[in-house]
Amino acid sequence: MTTRVFHVPDISCDHCKRAIEEALDGLPDIDSAVVTVDLRDVAVDGSASDEAVIAAISEAGYEVATTG
């Protein structure tokens, strides 16, 4: 299984952590989702598409940083 990491610059506290983890826990193809507040990262394991993960994070009220 591959872990994908998404950078979410607006993560600042445990409330942010809980909101994002709860949003991702609701997706059927997520095996685990761990938010690291200090790094402002979300590590996701599972077969859900990047688009589905980003949409769930967005619905929780946070924007995923894009590269390039």
C-alpha cells in the first residue's frame, strides 16, 4: 500500500486535525488518514482517488496546496 501525503497549509490545531480525519474516515476507500499538525500534512492510505481525498478535505473547509 502506498501512502500519499497532501499538504494543507491551513492546519493549525487539533480541531483542524479532527475535522479532516473525520471527513476522510467517511470515504469508503480510505484505510487510514493521519493529520500531522506541525507539518500541516495529511497522510492517506487507501485506494480512494486523489480527487476524492482533495474533495473531502475541501468539504471539511480546508484547501490542499498544489505544486507546480
